[in-house]
Amino acid sequence: MNRSQLLILAVVMGPLLCFAQTQSNAAPTQADASGKGSDPAQSFVSPLGLGTGATLAVTQKGTNISASIARQMFNPAINFWQVGFSGTANTNGQAEVYSSQEADSPAFKAQVGLGKSSFIKFRPVYTATSGEFRVQAWCRDEVNQVNNTLPGVGQIKINSSTSCKDAVVVEQQALKATPPVDDNGKPDSKTQAFDQQVLASLGTVTANSDPTVRQNICKTFKDNKDFYQYCDDSGKPQKSVEDEHTAYPGLDTYTKEAPSAFQWKIWGNWTPVLTSTPYRPVVDGVANLSDKLNWTKLLNTGVGNVALYYRSLTFGVEGGFGQTVQIKQQNVCLTTTSGSYSAQQCSMAMVGQPVPKNSWISSTALQISPLPIFGKSAALSSGAQAVFSYTAPTSGGHSSELAVPFYISPSATRMSFVLGIQPTWDWNTDPMVGNKFSIAVFAGARPSNTKN
Amino acid sequence: MAQITVKMTGISRGATGATFTWNQQLKSLTDTGGGNLSTAFQSDPGTFLYAIVVSGNPGDPWTASVTDGTTTHNHAGHMSPAGFDTTGDTAFTVVNP
């Protein structure tokens, strides 16, 4: 299969899968192109973990299709699991594959992981107290709505940190002093009566009022969409605690035991790799090029991962031990001669049977997202990552790689699309594949794999 | 019994990026890709408290919906500088379908 055929395959497979990430000419590295906690490229060697969904990657070495899913579970030791699969074919065999750990080495891979995240935790005090704050903030929204019904000269400004109870008292005075008027400037007794009813209801809200108080008061607002829009069951998007913090600075004296900015995730993976290649046997140092054989082997690797999160920083480290194999294919040709003419029929094969090696593997990743390039309300968000990976066969030598991807994505749907550039440095010893520097441009899309 | 369906978007940390508590019990969320999480379960009629807690990149927008097929609650927010946000405890009245 040549490169053009692979590209056609990519074009055809993408819509069929309904979700795909294309990574054009990407180096076989682990660009965490958008997500903070998992790897959007779904690399099987990322210290940040697999991202859920599916990925189709076309690289200079071959085509790779990955899919994985993750789910929470509740156990004292384990609170999430993930399962992933990856199938790869190299383009024409010319590529030298150093390690079966590489993202686009020719193989069928799976990954089964279990772990624990500090984030998945029951936080009853945090949710209860922040719920009390949201009742206060909702009350302030409704008081503001009453204020909006007053004539301009009668409208008042209430300090953002003023509690619901105090705001209601102040607004009742404003309503009494300057009642609503209709379009003709005459007293609007209907609006005034409803405003009085709203403020009377809100007057029952105390510092400890729970969300059922809000729900019960909201039942009386159903006939007035201006007030009902702030109710949960109105169907309108309701502001979260953080957005209410922005709307009412200083009002939240309620929330307690908020999660720490520092969080962690630790997990382990078993990664079996089924790899296969045609080869020609070598007997007593002499290659038998006419004997076509195929080599297939299941290689096993176990790795442990730790990811640390602090605000916009993520740091991940992975270490493990497993089997890798070096597959170097070359053209093996049958030459037929007839008189002064000759014809060649060539195919890619490895000369000599591949020999798996045990290897230590490790990788680290440091990510910052978002980068302070775009403003808070900008449509685009950006991030950068530094990923260092190291594979060391026990027989000696190493393969090292440093990749520094930079990317941008839509702020509103960060995981759905990314565009980035990734400089990569590679250096190796024994076998010396060669040091090289490359720059890859990658673009990816990964919509949800279920209909919402 | 009614089926409660919960969907979230904008959760860049995937399966480990959010929790959903219904009636003082955590419900298992499935990462459906693209920063989306979901869960569905059966509930008796009545009024219950639920809470969504999310984490991610500071400033990231997120949304969530909770529905029993009759009533729908929609939530929207942005992660705090520490990378968190929540709906806080919220009341939901489940009706018989």
C-alpha cells in the first residue's frame, strides 16, 4: 500500500468512523494536543493517558487507527478504568521501526488500564455549601430583575457582596419610593404587585436556605418568564458557582472545603502488542531469500503512570518494562532473465528473523494550558507541551526523543479540534537509527463517539 | 420510575474530570470522547438533590444537562483559576413518566 492509497483510506475511513483525528506528517510522538488530563492523540505511551474516542492518524511512516473508552468506578483503590485498541500498518516497509512502543510501528495493540484519581471523590460539604451560595446568588439575580422593572431614576445599585436578605430590604424601599410605570408613564400596579410578591418570597431566603427553597419559590414565578428564567427547571442555562463568583464578587462566604488546586492521577497499564512482519530466514549466516516466512509475536509491556495537576500546569511521568522489537525491512527481489532482458519482482521483507528485546521505557510530559496568549473571552485557546521519551533495551543502547508541540483549539470545545506545530528531536544509539530534527504540523478533530 | 439522563460537555480531563452526585451517591460517568461525559439511571419519583463538580483548564467553558424526559435543567460555567467549578447542590423533582 503506497502513501496515496493510505491517504485515500484515511479519507474514506474518517466519515465512516464519524470521529477521527488526522495528524498529517506527524512524528511518532505523543502530542497532547488539547486535553489537560488525557492524550488527545491517544498515544499508547503518553504519560497523560489515553483520551476517549477514536483517532485516525496518517503519518510519514504509516496509518494508525486508535479507539478507546474510559469510565468511572467506585472502589477504595480504583476509581477509573480504560481500554484502548490501536491498529497500524506501515507505508511501504522502508521505515525503520526501532521500537514496538512507537506510535506508528506496524502492530495491533491493546491497552488495559486501572487507576485512581484524587478528583473522583464524594464532596458533600463542598456541594452543599456551594449550593447555599448559589441560592444567594440566584436571589440577587431575582432582586436585580425587580430593580429592572423600576423607572430608570428609581433603579438602585446594590453592592455585589450584599446578602440576599439585605438586598431584598433595600430593593423593597426602592420599589416603594419609585414604583414601576407602564409605557404611558402611568403606575403599573400589576408589575408592582408581582414585584412585591417576588420580594416577599425572597425575604424568606436565609443564609442556610437549601436548593429546595429556591425550587419552591420558583414555582410561583412560572407565569413570568423574566423571573422564571433564573430557575433551574426553566430550561435556560443556569450560572455555575464560578460564574456567580464573577457576577457577585465577595458574596460567597458560604462555600467550604473546595477542592485543592493540586490533584493527581495514578494508574497502571498492560499493553499487549501483536506485531507481524514477513522475513527471509538466515541459515548459518546465509540468507535464503527464496523462502518466504512470516513472523508474528505477542509482545507484553507493563507501565505505571503518575499525572499531577496544578492550575494550568500538568506533569506526567511513565515508567515500565516490556518487550520491543526492531523491524528493518528491505526490498527482496526475484530477478528473471530471458536473453538480454530481465524483470524484477520485489517485496518488502526483513532479512533474518526479528528478535524481541526486553526494554526499559519511560516518558515525561509537562504541559501548560491555556497559555496566556489569548484573552479570557477569546474564541481560541492555546497550549504547549514538552514530552521526553526514552527506550533502553537491556542489551544496550537507547532511543530518545524530545517533542515540544504547540497548539491552538476553540475555547468553547477544546477537545473537539486542534491545530498545532511540533518540533521533534530524536537521537539513538545501538542500533544507530540516526539523529534527526523534524517539524510536524498536525490538525485533529475528535467529536464525541455518541450522539448527544 | 423515570430515567435520569446526564450529559456534560467541555470536560477536557475526560473520565477523571467530573463527578455527578445524585441523592448523596456518586454515579459512574462514561467518557464518550470529545470532552463529553454522560450517565443514565433509573430514579423513583420525588425531589432529590444532585451536584456536578467539574475540573479542567482554568477558564474552560463547560455545560451540563440533567433531565428526566419531562423536566430539564441546563447548567453552564467556566473553570475557576484553580481549575474547578460546580453546580452546587441543586433540587430536582422527578415525576412519573
